[in-house]
Amino acid sequence: MSIRRQSIISSILVYIGMALGLLNTYLYAKWFTEAEYGLIGSFLAFGTLMLSFSNLGITYYVLKFYPYYKDNLPPEKNDMITLALLTSLAGFLFVVIGGVVFKDFVIRKYSTHSPELVHYYYWLFPFGFGLSIYSILEAFAWQLRKSVFTTFVKEILLRAFATILIVLLFLRFIKDFDLFIKIYAFTYIGIAACLVGYLIATRQLHFTFTISRVTKKFSRKIISVCLFVWGGFLVVNISNVFDTLVIGAVVTNGMKFVGIYTLAQNMSSLVFAPQRAISAAAIAPLSQAWKDKDLDRINRIYQRSSLNQLIFGLAIFLLIWLNFTDGVLTFHLKQGYLDARIIFLFIGLTKVIDMGTGLNAQIIGTSNYWKVELLSGVVLLLITLPLNYLLTLHLQELGPAVANLFAIIVYNGIRYFFLLKKFKLQPFTRQTVYSLLLAAACYLICFLLFNAYQGFGWLVLRSAVFCLLYATGVLYLKLTPDVLPVWNTIKTRLKLK
């Protein structure tokens, strides 16, 4: 299945998942207190932190070295997934030990402003364990060209689990929030089990405890590369979740403001959704292209990924920004969530910039220059941590959003100039400029026409006009070659001229 086809199918699944995510966000904001919503957001932050420490670079090992295993071993003698899972399990064991040892430190940091987090401290670990195992299985499935199924599992099934839990809580089958959050802690374990079942059912998951000749041949390189990449993975992930962690530790009524910040984050994750689908589909071809030394193919993937992500990312970002205040008021969410609008502006711009620079992280990560990922990650960490802390003290929950926008500009700038100088690869074309101008024009028209009106009907009309203008512009200007074949297929099936 081609990158285009996988990306399109995955994107459809992503948007279905987005609808579920929007439903869940609405239910959380409607039925849960800000502090309860903040606790749910903190679970993901701490789970990601645990993943960072337990991963040990194993995800990169799967993404980078799978082509060598595939080309030299039959599936039943491929020991890659066995080694990956066992190593990750060992890494998570050390995370648990560290969690016990540093429990008092965490309590000191969070007991004053976020006592809810301290109360559920040990329930963070099954959540982190599930996330750690799933990340390994997902990377392996990507290499098997099963990115469509992994997208379904992560974007739809995971959110469907959450929806079911919320509804069961509302109907009192789950008696209270205490039981809800304890069940919620096992959601990633649930989707990891589903992915394992699928791979076994399709006869693509084989366990062997015999060390293969490929592992023996590349063992030193695998260990050195993984440990080095792990350092970069660690610093980047800490940078990504430090905003949530610092709000809970520093701001008075921390979980409440984590909840407001989480709403802005979840809305901005809709902006970032196409990136997940495109990167999942592109990982295996990029690994193969580097192995084959096919720079032309890498450049095509780089430019297409940048343009497609920018087009979709701008559309979703501006749709949400146009409707944010109206949405909170129309759906009668808690008034405190109006404060999330300005936070969303900065986080959303961060996502758009990250998407607009293309799959630079994946291109560098699958190349022989993966050390650049670590170096750029260190720079990101050195900027993010102190800037997040200082701006949170002065700007409260808005501080991390501002800090992260600045940090991501520097971070992507480093990767952009490296690829440009080293390989003469760069993601931008004339269509990039046209996309930005088109998005700005569509936003301005809709803002001037509809900004003074509120209500569900105006939400629908405002969104419909923006989508119609934007989609028409993309097709008329022929901004991306990946949209036109889809449009032509639609016209053919609908018998349109």
C-alpha cells in the first residue's frame, strides 16, 4: 500500500478519532470538574515521562534496523520484537523502582497545589506501562506496513474506550470518579492487548528466544545507537510534558489549571492529527530509502509531508480558533474554559509550525545522522525547562504555551538547517506560500462575516463557509498533488464532470 493511500485512509480514521476526541473533550468539560479533567491530563503527562525512561531507544531500534532483519531473516526467526519487548519490560522495572524511591520527592512537589495527583500516585504506573508496551508494538506494526490498523487502534479504539467509561460513569454503572480513574489507568494496556491479538491473528507476530545472526552482527551498533537516541528521546519527551508537570507543581489549585490547559492541548491535538497519520505511513519507506541511498525519494517525502501537513493543520487550527469562544458558550461549558482560548492560540501555532516543517525528525532519525536528533533535543530541553518554569511563575497557565512556541521554532530551525546544509533537502515550495495566503484570506473573510454572531447555527455556518472557501482554493490552486487524485476519484464515482 503506497504512502499516499495509507496516509489518506489513516487520515480518515484520524478524523473519525477526532470526532470521538471532540465528543470526549465535550463530556469531560461538561460533566467533570476542571481538577478531575486536569488529573486525566496529568496521567498522560506522567505516562509519557515513564515511557521516556523505560524505552531505552528501543522504538528507534525497531524503526531503524527492521529492514536489515526483514532482508536477512524469515519472519519466524526474526528476534527483533522479542528483544524489543523484553528490553522495554526491563526498563519499566527500573522506572517502578525509581517511582518508589522518589515518591517522597513527588509528594513534596505536588501535595500543596495538586493533592489529587498524590492520591492516585501508584495508579500512574499501569498507565505508563501500557503506553510503553504499546509504543514498541506500534513501531513494529508500522514496519509491517500496518499503519492503518495502528491508527485505528490509537485514534479510534483508545478514544472509544474513554467514551464508554465516561458514559458508564454518567449512568452510574461506574459508581464514582475514583473507580473511573482506576479503570482509566489500564486503557493503554487494553489497546496494546488488541494490537497483539491482531498481529497474532494475522500471523505477523513471532517470538523467538534464539539470538539471530543479524542481532549478533549489529549488536554493538544497536546498543550504542539506541542508548544515544534514548538520550534524545528522553529530553524531547520531557520537554513535551514539562508544561503540564510544572503547572501542577507551581500554580495554586494546580489540577484546575491543568484541566484548563489540557482542554487547550486536546483541541490543539486535533491540529496535529494529520501528522500522526502521515508519519506512521512514511517511517518504513524512509528507512528503506536511506538504506537504498535514495535522496530523491526522501526529498519528495519531505516536501509532500510538509505541504500536506501544513494545508490540513492550518485548516483545523483556524476552524477551532474561529469557533472557540462560541463553542464554549453555545455548549454551556464551564466559564473557566474560556481562558483556554489564548492558550490554544500559542499551542496551536506551535503545532502548525512543527507540521509545516515536515517530517524532519523522522528523516533525521532514520538516517545515519541520528545524533543530530539528540543534540537538537538537548537544545530544546535547555530552552523549555527554565523558560517554562519562569514564565509559569509570571503568566500562570499561559506561560508554558508561550515558552513552547519559542522552543519549537528553535528546535525545528536546527533540524531544517541541518538537512539543508548536509543533504540539500528542504521542505518549502511556492505552494507553501500560497497555502499560508489562502488560509489567511479564508480566515479574514469568515471573521469579518460571522464574528459578531453566536449560537449553534452560526457555528455550523461559519465552519461550512470556511471549509468551502478553503477546499475550493486548495483545488483551484492545485496546492498538493495528493488531493487531486482523491477529488478526481470522488468526481468519477459521483459522475460529476
